[in-house]
Amino acid sequence: MSPTHKLSCHCGSIRLEVEAELAGLHECNCSTCARAGFIHWKVRVEAVKLVTQKRQLSTYLWRDADGGHHFCPTCGTALLRTGYRDHISVNARCLEGIDIFELEIGRYDGRNLMPPGPTT
């Protein structure tokens, strides 16, 4: 059984639990990740449990209708990215009780490897 990790936004309004090994973390330099500082931790959809109510999340869609950047409308902290089919990318910066400087974090060159989004 995988460990359960607790995550929250800065103000504590949004709380998640993830049951998965803390591995495969990466940062990305695409236009949104570079600005938000999101550290991706991709886990299976079933591994993520939203402890607070969904109505509290806000979503920014930029490429298509099934993937987005989900954040707290109160403090603005980005918690989740969707659009990866059977996975969700959780922001490892939101892990409670973990010093991110102690984690092994890879890099993904989203600036050059991802196709551009819509221009209009």
C-alpha cells in the first residue's frame, strides 16, 4: 500500500490527499509552469481525494476543454493540472510537512517540446 500524502493551498481552503509514492517529480518551463512554479507529481486519478468541496476550486483552461489549471480562488495557489487522461498532475509544492529542497526533481522542456496553444 502506498503512503498517503496531505496537500493544501496557502490559506488552507483546499485540501487533498494523495495515496502514491512520492516519485517522478519534475518542473517545466512552459508558459504557465514557468510563471506559476508548479512542480508536477503525476499520479493516477484514483489516487487523489479532494477533502474539501469541489465548488471551492477555480479553473483556468488554455488549450482545450478537458484539461486545466485548478487553483484556490481565495489565495490563488495552483494545486492540480488535468488533461492527462488517467493521471492528474499534483503540485508537489503544496505537500504538507515536506521540504521541497530535499526532493529529487527532474526537468521537462515544455517550452520547446509541447505544441503551441491557440493563438486567438
